[in-house]
Amino acid sequence: MKSLSELLLVGTDSLRGVADRARFEAEILLSSASGMSRTEIITKGEAEIDEKKFYEMIERRRKYEPIEYITGKVSFYSREFLCSKGVLIPRTETELLIDHVLRLIKSIKNPRIIEIGSGSGVIAVMLAILRPDARILSTDINEKAIVLARRNAERFCVSDQIEFVCTPFIDGVDTECDIIVSNPPYIADDYPLNRTLLFEPREALIGGEKGTEILREIITIAQDRKIPFLACECGYDQEESLTEELKGCRYAEFYRDYANLTRGFTAQTI
């Protein structure tokens, strides 16, 4: 039996060349395997645990499986959400989308929000937490995503604010709303995915031949249904093509991410 300190060294060495932050990821996996916090792993370095689970986790990571799938958890907006295979892993950049939605609905009382693409539910749940007066309808074509999103809504006690529906776009939905929000698939079909992304559901990543097809459909839906506001995440190289699509809106502007790359847009359609 190895101590926590010894296991941490073994895990760190094993992940070199696989993970950019080998020690950090080894700490995360050891924390998950032992049930201890990362702080406890360091302060109780001489303690011993069952090594089998940890080694299994390390081996999965060495095969480039995302650490979020291995631990079943993901950090988003300073909170810990449940995560599972078959559902897109939330990215830090998507926190910016939430910030822009909050800005758009700042002066709207009891905002009615429709989200296209529930995923793990992090967007809907965070909007419900940050705007307790909001009512949200969130759709997804992936039943696994709907199940996980509901679990996360229950985890944060906001189930009464959110309705999750398994349907494409907003088919069959006649609810009036103030804003559509979406982090849809927007990667082009021929874009080479790295080994880690290959573990995630392709339908949650690929947005069509050009990558913008689903985004264009969402823009059309917002305009046809005369939904006042729209906020979407998009690809770093899609601003020019989407600008043309957004010309029919009253106004539209793109925002940038932490790397100063185009990451999304907001628009007022009427």
C-alpha cells in the first residue's frame, strides 16, 4: 500500500505528456478516488487508501479521456456540477455567455428564457440561480443530456424554475419568451478534433459542413418568432459570416473570450 504522497508522485509521473498540468490533474483524480479534498491529500500525505480505483482513473486519463468524465464532476461558474459521458463538457468560456444574458435581461422583470441545447444544464441552472425571478425552458435532442440537466437543477434546488424538453430547437414549443440563449454545436464537419474531444458526443460539437448551420437556424427562429433578444456562443472564425446573417436584427455585436478571440454574439431582433 502506498501513501497519498507516493500515489500523487506516481500519478503525476504517469500523466506527464498527457496532461498540461500533470500534478494538478493527479491531485483531482486522487481526491476523487479517496473522497478527500485536495488540501487533505497534501496535509494527510502519509495516509493510505485503496490504490485500485486511483490507478484505474490514471489509466483512463492516459488514454486521453476527459478528466470530467472520469470524476463525474465539472467546475463551472465557481460551482461543482455533475458531468457524464454522452453529454458535452461545459467550458469556462461559456461563463461569458451567461454574463451577457444577464446584461441583456437586467431591466426585465420575471424574464422568460428559452435555451436551445441544454447540455448538462449549467447555463439554465446558473441563470436560475442568478435570476430567481426567471422562468426557463431548455431543450435538447439528447435524452442523456436532459436527464443530467434535471439532476443538476435538482442539485442546486432550481427545478421549479426550469422545464427541460427533449425536442429539436424549439419544435412544439409555443411559450413566449424575452430571450433565446444557446451554446450550440458550431465546429465545421472537416475540423480535426483532438484526442480528448473525440470522447465527447459528436452531435454536440459539429454544427454542419461549415459549422454555422445550426447557428443560422437559431437566428432565423428568433427573427421569425419575433423574440426580442438573442445570445449565442460561436466559433472564433465565424464573425464575418454570421454578421451577414444578423443584418436583419435591430442591432448585433460580438464579444471576445479570455484569449481575445471571438466567442459569441448578442442581438436585439425587434
